[in-house]
Amino acid sequence: MKQRVLKACFLLLAGACIHPGTPKSVPTAFNTSSDRAQILGLAKKSLTADGFEITSTEMKLGVVTAKRVRTGTANAKFVKCAFPGDSITYANIQTTIEITVRTRPDGAQVINAVRVMVPGPAGTPVQLPPTQNSCVSTDKAEANVRKAIETAYPRNTSSP
């Protein structure tokens, strides 16, 4: 019981340090005439170059997923949080950004998800509930994937 109370208090305190007003990012979609295997290959190459770990590839479904897990501000290039960079909360958080690239008949869509973990009372990480997670993607990784594909196939047209 005491452990539960401590955990609840910690989550409330951590949540109080987080501003809920960070805007949510939207999926990035673009058109390309290259085939599914080429799109996924270029996406994997771009994500790996940015330090992401490829976690799954489903060629039949045309999907590749990758994640990047870092502590403190090490994910700042790819994740933006709505609390001050010098706060105790920011210094101790662990962010995970997951990027999913889905091929479509006329191109691809890049989707992201960001999860935040904070140290729990016993030092074990505790995931913040979505209502307290004010960290979002900076869209840098998504833009890099798009650029890699469009650079390889410059004749393609893009939609913003």
C-alpha cells in the first residue's frame, strides 16, 4: 500500500512539471512511384543513420517500424517536450520515439509515437499516462525518411 501511495505521489509530482499544451504531430504522407521494397529499404537506411533500431519489417504489408530510446536530452533532436530543459524531470526522463513507415499505392506515410518514462520511487521506470505526456516528435526523422526517398527518386511529386 505504501509503495502504491509513493508511486501515485511521484506520478502526480512528475505530471505537475509537465505542460499539457504540446501540439500533437500529424502523419507525414507523400507520393512516389517507387515500389514497396525500395521505399522500405530507403526508410530503413534513413532511420538507421539517425540512430534508430529497426524493430520490425513486414514486406507483404509494406510496413517498417523503428525506435530510438534515450535518456535526458539525448533525444532532443527528435523529441520536443513542453517542460524546461534544465528541470529535474527532463534530466531523468527516458523518451522512446517510434517511427512507422507504411507504403501506400501512390507513396508512403510516416507515423510517429512518443512515450515517456520517469524514474519511479524505487528507481524503476514508470511510463507517464498519455494525458501527462507532453513530448512529441520534432518531425526530423520523418523529414529525413521523406528526403531519402525523394532524393533517390527526384522525378516524383510530393504533397505537403
